[in-house]
Amino acid sequence: MGFLLWVAAVILVIAGIVVLFKGSIILGIVLIVVGFAVGPGGWSVIKR
């Protein structure tokens, strides 16, 4: 489960960076923050 959360977090952060470079600053920041929230490291909203 931790590996799947890590993969999802990486995909969200990369998508956020791509969106930032395409010009949508708010959506990019939201995707990056959600990526950090989902990831198993640091702070996670799915922590048990």
C-alpha cells in the first residue's frame, strides 16, 4: 500500500510541475500540495 501511495504522490507532483510550466499556476500548486498530502512520507492524510 505504501508503494502505491508513493507512486500516486510522484505522479501528482510531476503533473503539478507540468501544469505549472504550461501556465496554470493555481492548479499546479494544488496538484503539488495534494501529491505531498497523499504521499507516505512527510505528512499524509491517509496515515493510520
